[in-house]
Amino acid sequence: MGRRKQKKPVIESKYLTRGQALRKLQLSLTEFRRLCILKGIFPRQPKKKGSGKVYYSIKDIKFLSHEPIIKKFREFNSFYKKIKKAIGKKEFQKIKSMESNLPTYTLHHIVKERYPTFIDALRDLDDCITLISLFAILPSSSMVPANRTQNCQKLYCEFLNYIIKTHSLRKVFVSIKGIYFQVEIKSQLITWITPHQFTQHPPKNIDFRVMLTFLELYEAILKFVNHELFYSINLRYPPEFDQEKLSNGDLLGALILLNENENENENENQNENQIENENENENQIENQKLMRERIKTLEQKLISVEKNEAINVQNEEKNQKENQGLDQEVEQNFFQKMEEDEDESTRKQYKQAQKQRSRKVIYGNLFEGKIFYLNREVPRLPLEFVIRSFGGKVGWQGEGSEFGENDEKITHQIVDRKRIDRRFISRAYIQPQWAFDSVNELILLPVEDYAPEVKPPHHLSPFVKDHIVGYIPKRREELISLKSFRNSSKKKKSNLKNQNQNQNQNQNQNQEELEKNYAQELENEFKGITYSQLEEQKKNKTNFQEVEIEGNEKSILSKTQLENQIRNKQPKKTSVFDQNDEKTQLAKAVMTRKQRIAFNKAQRISSKKQNSIDRLINKRVAFEIENQDEEDIKKRKTKSKQK
Amino acid sequence: MIFEEIENESTESDSDFLPTESEELESEEERNEEEEREAFYEHFLSDSESESEGENEELRNTIGDVPVEWYKEYSHIGYNLTGEKILKRDVIKAQKKDNLDDFLAKFENPDYWRTIQNKLTGEDHVLTDEELATAFRIQSGKYPDADYDPYAPHVDFFDYPDGKLHPLTNKPISKRGFVPSKWEAKKIIKIVKRLRKQKYSKRRTRRVVRDFLLWSNQEKMPKKFAEKKKLAEKRKSKGENIPAPKPHLPGHEESYNPPPEYLPNQREIEAWESIENYDEKPRNFLPQNFDRIIDIPAYSRFLNERFDRCLDLYLCTRAKKRKQKLTKRKIIPKLPDLEDLKPFPTHEMITYKGHINKVRSISVDPTGNWLVSGSDDKSIKIWEVFTGKCFKTWEFSEIVYSVAWNPNPETPIIAAAVGKYVLIINPGDSILSVKQVNNLMKKFPLVIEHENFDENQLEDENLNENLNENENLNENDILDRNQKIKQKLSQLNQLDNQNQKNPKKSSTHKKRHNAIWKSPKEFLNEIRSKKLIFQQKKLNPNNSNTDQLIEKLQIELEETEAHDNHELYYTKEDYESQEFKFTTKGIVAIIKCTNIVKSLTWHNKGDYLASVSPNGGREAVLIHRVSKNMTQNPFGKSKGVVQCVKFHPKKPLFFVATQRHVRIYNLLRGKMTLKLMPGVQWISSIDIHPGGDNLIVSSYDKKLCWFDIDLSTKPYKIMRYHSLAIRKVAFHNRFPLFCSSSDDKTTQVFYGKVFNDLLQNPLIVPVKILHGHEYPNEKLELGVLDCVFHPIQPWLFTSGADKTIRLFC
């Protein structure tokens, strides 16, 4: 008759307090913290709350106990004990000889373990890049050794260069805190913030040991990520740095990018690897050739499809049919080939290449052919990064610039001062915000709004989806209308051109146009604008100029009128149900308890949302009325003067 | 290094084997030293001898082999043979030592450069050529003796005449001396092995980790990494590893140049600054506006924010929370198509206006042509349903709490609760003939039918009487009058007693009750008589005799009042202020109850009428039988505050709703059969489905309960949809409809179908919310007070605190 075992309470059977965990792992608290940071272990919240203690899952602790780094920690401890002893005995010679025995460890197994796939690593890269970009700027001190900051600089630089090369920058936002960047790598959105370029003064209440531990991990991650990224675009890793430029602060230009093909003159030690690499490279080159061929065929196909849509001329229909026939054959051949190959990797690569191409078309063409010159007072790194990743060329005032201020090729000069002594007629003078806004909207915004003397239009966050939030600021309205206007006018032009080209049967030019159209469509899709919306916008935009004229003659509106006007422009209620709908009111009577709770919650949320929107609208109305009054006074003054 | 070590080791081990040589060497060195020392002494001795041969033998210092410095402090330097002190100055004289001499000697004496002073004796000594030579040799680091040959062949100290080797000692050599060390051999073997494996490099260098691809080429991946990957995936799939949430993306307000509506105003800035802790602030920054990018200052909290994020990443608990997306389908139950459930009242048709205070109660006549309403303005009005005209009005001195039309179409009379009275009213010629009523109410012929009893008339009469009386008043008369009054009072008392006793004998329940049936004429007479008493009391304040008498009378009266508290018709103030009104036109009978009657219900057949006065204690519920002019009190004990009662439409059952429960009594057996527990705080009203098996209960705490009496004593369904207290619920007699009216100004209509099949639950669907009523003023939140369905049509009448009655069709 054995006694029945008493069940442990849930908290004890599932969780350990931090003290218990320390005892189990036989670590000190600082070591435990380090380990938690490196391994990504976090405390848990038991469902029944304990007595204000920090709980860790038992499974997590077991998982930690197998970590080889714990052994290294112990080695460190014993090593430092030996050193201490030697110092006490003043055996300095011995200490010197011991230095070579300092235990070292690597973190790649942890990186692999935390991020089993590359996508996982990319998904979690936000904090990593933020911290590394911060440390790249941080002055080295007793807490932050110089080699760490240098390493951070290098890693950050590599990462930025990859983005420039692949045109994967998506959004930029200048905030009070710093500049936000959003990039898209393998369809993962990564957002990070870099501080404005000032020296950071580390506050006293910051524990740099924690930050440095995180940094240690992040350095390891970013190194592997960079390697992977460089490998994916066939670049050699690690790249070499131009030390002069690096020390001058020219982060982006300091990197010397080499294709993997250019390896040949490298050290003999790496011969074996090289051979392998070369083999790989050859394979890749072959693949690329294959892909190119396939892309060509596809292009033809695209052209034919476009033709079908666009052209009504009968004569050409015949040609098209012939073309179609040909294309079909090509297509069939293509798919047959695919089937024959059954090589998924090539197919994947092909898809990737296609993607990359379209990306290049959309994002790399924005500043294509534009040449920017940055004045001294303008933040160089972010601007250079942004412009180059959208296909522009950059020069600047100071060392290392490819061209000087007097160069006639320059199309835009970015300036952040009100008065400019010497102006060139051939170029536009703009404030830096122009670049950021144009990038966010993916069109070249009118330059006049951003002239150096003018206060630029409001800078909106590109991360906010205004339609979902439910409030559209005035600037967004302007941008939307501007954008759709541009798109429609472009389309018209392209249609005209298309017709001409069809007559000339000049396929090459046609192709370019098609690409542009395709890019636009993609772009629209990316923005989530459906065709019907576009149509509406088009209608609006045809009236765009008329509206503007009206706007100039706009009489002064009363407060309620203004408010109504603004409210009408806001998106309609997006909430799941209309609370004043009679049916819902009726249904309220037969709701279950759960449903009622959910209903009340939904009501609360929507009312909160509505409140915040109302607050914004009220403020805006007040502000606009103020503006109106001012304008009114000005007008009167001018009129009286005229009289 | 290692090689060197080995070499050293080997040499050491060699030396172990040959100990004699080193010993020999050591002994030789010792001997050399001894020789040198002897030579030195000899030299010194010879030196001193040579000096002693000189002229001033006496003046030689005799301090011995001791530095001269020791005698610095003394004037002498040693002793001569006779034992006298040899004085220093004598010695100096004898040696002619003088600075001048010295200086002269420097120039004159060619040997001056090689003259040195003997520190021991203080004498001068000229170095010889040989001595000079040795000195030079020593200076140049050579052996002092020119003849010494350091590389001379070694000459053994001993001769070995036999040519044989003889040890110095006779000690036998230990075994260790010639057997090689086992442990050292092992050590060497170990080292050799490691050497062969090339584990030793020239200098241990740190391993440099070469860059490699962690994810792309899986084939090259070490095995342990593959395992790690498996483990990580396992952990991830089990939900043990929750990835950290991404940081929030910034909104417009974080822009350096935001739209003006995102900038905080002064009040918001102050509110933001008043909170010190950054964690508690609604935002961790204050939106600001800068004209240009160059104007943006450094953000001082950047590092802090990064640090906080780091802390969050490893110190915050994480849990997976399923974020339910609130969809319409999930929240809102699906209702059947309302078109199928028609007919039901949907919109307002007629508003009946006329009352000047809130309308407490309404009732419709069984033909559906007439509507009666009782109001707080102390009146009862009869309305024509289709035209909205007020047909008749009765005014009273008390609030009309309840009106009820007899449900039997053959006897269309109205019961009304006015203060403590239940009035039976004949609504009028057009509705009911006098004969019919007389037949119904056997005891009370409609006496005052044709008399016009206006309030003013009544008062005039009274006044006249009073005046007359005043004129005729004598002492005797007064006495007479008083006697008369006394008689009257005693009569009254007797009558009361009879009334009290009679029911005891007659009623089956043997319960005492205090309701009294009166004809309006009786009632008026009574009032007059009472008025008289008070007026007399007022008129004769001076007469002592009469005063006493009247006082007595009054006391008597008061005692009777006190004794039978319920029997007070009206308060004294009413008499005094003379505001008392009473119209008797059309009133058939008056039932005087003990407490204020708040609700009335007819039995379906129209003979029985139940009245409820919630504060009446044991007499809260009274059942009146109209045809017999009788009143019964069915309950001996009070079971709580009775809110409302109902008769079962078919069975002899009686429903009594107290504050918390509904009790069902069997009237035949006189027993309680069921107690329903709705679980609400305060029941406001109940109604019974015309089928009789279902019941709805409304409560002041916003709930409506549907009971299936056959099923359970607990509600089949509880619904909460009104935002304020529910005042009234009602079933429709013909259609499957019921409604509830509430203080939130709305009346909600439901489709409530009861199926004959016992297994099928009743179907309840909300079909319409009727708006229309408003609050009388902002403070008084009273909405719809009563609701009644039309007996034939699917129409609904509601009465509200806004003085109106509305018809919804």
C-alpha cells in the first residue's frame, strides 16, 4: 500500500524561480543574465500569479543546462582566478604567458539554434540593426572599446551596401528621435532607427554590460546575415575596407565590393575553398545565363499580351497572332524544359531573379539618371544611402566626392539653408525632405514645394495606414491626388507612344514602355490600390486642376462647414458593425454573455478610436480657421494697398 | 621551447650520472681563493716590513689592519713601542703632507700620477711598473695576473700512478645513478607521441574562426548544427520559444514636421510633463515641430530607449495571446428574417394628448374601441382609440395608480385605483346601458346617475349649511348636534364592526379584511358628516362645555382612527384646505381599502378583481367579487412586498409576484403550488402567456425572464437589453407577441412563439424597438410606464411620463 504521491502545485511543476534556476545551473546572476540574453530565454508569467517572483519555465532551464557556453563560463572563472593569483604573487612573466590561454568562445551555434532558417534571422533583425547602427556612432570609452565600435561600423556599412545594391530600401521617416529606415529582404520587412548625427552622451543609469552582451550576439548574427546576403548576390565576403575613407567617416564608400569571381589573385591558403567557390560560381553563371534566356522569352510573351490589349488595328492583329503562336511555342518549350529539369532550385532562382528584376524596375528607377549634390549642412549618410538605393548618383561638398559643385550634370542640389548665394539654373534646389518624401511615395514630387526658402510640407509617417486608422491628414490627401494624377498622365503618354510604336513596329522601345507600365501596376498593387479605386482617382484627378483654381477663390468657410468638409474626406467607418444599426440593437437582446462582453469591448475600442479621430479633426479645424483668418487679413491688407 | 626543455632535462639527467666532475671543480675554486688570500697577506706583510726598514720608525702608525678612517675623531693614531700615543700631526710632519706640498709634488714629482695613498697607513706609495700593469689589466677586464692562462690544460689534483680510476669516496653508487627513470621515460613517450601528432606548434596561436555560411549550404554544416536546428524547431513548435514582438512603428506625431493637429496643446504638454516616470507616460516623447531637418536637436533619450528595449527583451515575460478578431458574425447572433415574423407594431400612429402629468396606467376595452388611462394628474380619461379623442374625464383628489377594463365584453366596466379606493366606473351611456350595470351590481343602483355633482356645488352646499348652522347656533342646539353626531359616530362604528364581523362569518377563508363597499351616495354623506365635525370644532373654540364635549368626541374619533388606522378616509388637511374633490358621475361603487392601491387585475371572466397595495402587509392582496359586492383576503400572512398579481387565464391559479419571487397559488385548494425564482433584485411586473404555461417577469434591474412553468422554477431565458429599469411587460392575447417597456424611453417588441409540442422550446426573437416617448424633464428619468396590446389587432399602446399615450401599429 504505497502512499499516493501528492501532486505538486502547477507553479512548482512547471516553473522555477530565478534563485532556483541559478542554483540548478550553478551560475552567478550576471552569468545567468548573459546566458539568458544570448539564448533568448525570458521569464514566464504563470497563470496563477505567484508571490511577485520571477519565474522561468523548467523546460527553458533544462535547455540552458545543455549549453556549452556554460562550460566556457566556468573556464573563464578558473582562468581569472589563476590570473588573480599571479598578480598577487607579482609573477608578471607568467601572466604574459597565460594570456594566450584565455578561453574563447563563438556564438554561431547559438545563432543557428535561435534562427534555424535564414528567414527567421531576418525576421528578428530590427533590434539587431538598430543597436549596431547606434554603436557605430557611439564614441569609444572605457565601457565601449574602440574595436567594438569599429566592428559595428563595418557590419552596418556592409548591410547598407547590400541594400543599395539590391534596391531593397522601402521607406524612410525622419522623426524627432532619429531616422527610420525600412527595407525589404526576402519579403521580410526590417525597420530600424538610427540617431541623428550628434555625439551621444551615455546617461549614467544605463548598464552597458547588458547592452554589450546584446551587441555581442547581434554582431554575430549580423555577420552571418551579411555573409548570407553577400553570397546571395554573388559578392565576396568579408569585403575589404578602404581604411582612409573609413576614418574619414565615409561609411558607404569605404567598402570595396568584389565579385566572387575576382578571387583569383587571393591568398594561396584559401585555394581549396576557392576552387569550390569557383565551381559554385561557374554553376551560378550558367544558371544566370539560363535565366536570362528565359527572361527574354517571358518578355516577349509580356509584349504580346500587352499588344492584345492595346491594339485594335487589324493588320497588326495578324502579326500578333503569328507572334502569339511563336510565343506559345516558346512557352510550351519553356515549360517542357522546366518539367524535364525538375530542378527546383533553378526554378526558384529563376523566380528570384524575376523578382529582383521587377524590384529593380520599381525601386531602382526612381532616381535613375538624377545626379544629386549634397551641401555641407545636410546629413550625408542617410541621404546618400537613400538616393543611391533608389538609383541616383551622389556628390557632396568635401573630400571623396566624385564631382564638384560646378559640375553641369547635377540635376538636384540638396540644401538646408534659406539663402543661397550662387545658383545654377540647370539644377533644382531642394530641401532634404524632398528625397525622403519622394521615396515614400515612389514618385518625384514637385520641387517647388521643397524649395530652400519655403517651409516644406508636413512630413508624414509612411508606416501609418491612414485608411485603417480612420483619419487622413491633409498632406496625405494631397499626396494621393498628386500620385494618381501622375499615374494617369503617365499612362496616357505611354498609350500614345504605344500607338506610335505599333505603327513603327519598334519593339525595343515598346518594351521599355511596357516595363514602365508593368512597374506602375506592380506599384499600385503594392500600395493596395485596386483598379476601381484608380478609376475613381482618375476622375478626381482630371478635376485636379479645376479644384485648385477653385481653391484659390475659396471663400471663407464657417467652422461647421469646414468640419463637415474634413469629415466627408475621412474614410468611412471601418468597424465591423454599425452600432446604431437597428438589427444589432435588436440582436443585443438575445446575445449570450460572451457575445455581450465582446460587443462591449468592440464598442469601447471603436469609441476610443473615434474619440482620438475627433480630437484630431477638432484641432485641425481650429488650426485651419486660424489660417483662414490670417489669410483674410493679408488679403485685405493687400487690397487696401492696391487701392 | 619544448626542445630546449628536453635538452635541459637531458643535461640534468647527464649530470646526475657524473657527479664527481662538478665536485672537483668546486674544490679547485676554493683552493684558488685560498691561494689568493695568502698571497695578499704575504704582500701586505712584506710591504709593512719594507716600510719598517725606513728612517722614522717611530712615526709609523700602529693601528694594525684597520681603516684609517676609524681614527678620524682622534688626535693620535696608534701607539709606539713605549706605549705612548703616536700623534697624527707628528706623522703628517714626518711625511711632510700638506696641500701645498701636494700641489708642488703634482708638478715636481714625475711619479705623482702613480703615487697612491695607503689607506691603512696613510702613507704614500708609488706603484711599480708591475703593479701598474696589473691595474691596467683589471681595468680592461682581463685577468690581473698576466701569466695566468685560463685555458691551460687541466692537471689533476691527484696522481693516479696506476692509471686506474679511483673514486674519491668509498661510497657505492646508488641504483638510481645508473637505472634510467621510468617516469621520465613515460613523460618523454607522451611528449613524443604528441609531437608525432603535431599537437605542438612552435607557439600556440589563437584559432581564428573563418567566415562561413550558416544557412545556405547545409551539406557543409557540421552535425551538431543540424541537431541544434532540430532542437530549435522542436522548441518553436511546442511554443516554448516565443519570438519577441517587433517594436512599434512610429506614427505621424513622431515626425519632425508633423501636421499641426498632431502637436499637443498647452494643457496636454502640462499633463505630459506632470508625469515623471517615463513608463507611465502615454507617449515617451513630446511631439514637436521643426521647420528644417537641420534644426532637429539631438534626442537625449535615444540610448535610454534602446536600453529599455534591451531590458524588455530579456526581462519581460512573454506569453502567446490569441488576439480574436471581432467579426460581426462572432458578436452578433443571427436573427431570422423579420419579414416572416410579421405582423408586429413597427411605427407610431396616434398620440393621445390630454393628461397634464405622467400617465401611470392604461387599459383597452375588450372590443378594442376604447382606451382608459389613469394619470398622476389625478384623473381618469377615456379615449376613442381610432380618433384619439378624449371621450370622458373623471377628476379626483388622489393619484390614479391603476386602471383596468373588465375583460368580459358583456360587462364593460372599469376598475380604477384612486388612492386607497378602488372605484368601479361605468364608462358611460354609449358604452353600457344603465340596466346592464344595475344587473351586474345588484346592491348599488346608479343613484346619482343624473345628478350633477360638481365640486363647486358641493362646496356651496356645504358652505350654506355651515352658514345656516352658524346662525342657528345655540348652546342647546350645539348639545343636540353633538349628541346627534355621537349617535352617528356610534352608528358608523357599528357599521364598521358589522363589516368586520360579517366577512368572518360569511367568507370561506375566514380572513379579516377591511375593504368596505359603498355606494357613492353613502360615501358622500359620510364625507359630509365628517366635515361637519371638523367645522364645528373650528367654529366653537370659546365654548368650554361644548369644547370639552367636542374634544371628547375628537378623542373618540381619533381613537377610532388610531384603532382602525386604515379607515381614515382623508387627512385632516384635506378637510381644512377644502381642496377635496370628488366626482361621482358614472361611479358605480367605491371599495375602500386600507392602503394605497397600486395595481388592479381582472379575472378573465370579469367577475373577480384583484387589487394590490404593496405596503398593505397582510392585506396587500384583496380579491373583490363585483357581482356579490364582496371582498376577500386570500392570504393570512404577508410574504413580502407584493408587486403585482395575475389570474391564470384558464385554471384557478393565482400568481403573486413579490420582490424576489413569483408564487403560484391554487385558489380552489387554497395552497401554494409553485414558487418561481427569477433571480432578479426587484420584480416590477409579470404577465402570463394566454396559453397559461409561460410567464414573463420584468425587473427593475433591467432583466426580463421567460419562465416555462412546466419546465422549471428557474427562468428558461434571461435577457438584458434595456439600459434602464423595465416597468412593464405584456403578452398579446392573439398574436405571438410580447413587449417590455422601460425607463430608457423605449418599448421593445418580441416575437415569442410557444409551440404545442412540449419538446420544442419557445422561440423568442426581438423584432422591434419602438421609440417615441421622451423624458418629461432632464432630471426625471422616467420613460414608458405602461404598455398594453390591443386585444384584436397587433397594435401596442404605451403610456409615458411625458404625459402622452401612443399607439404603435
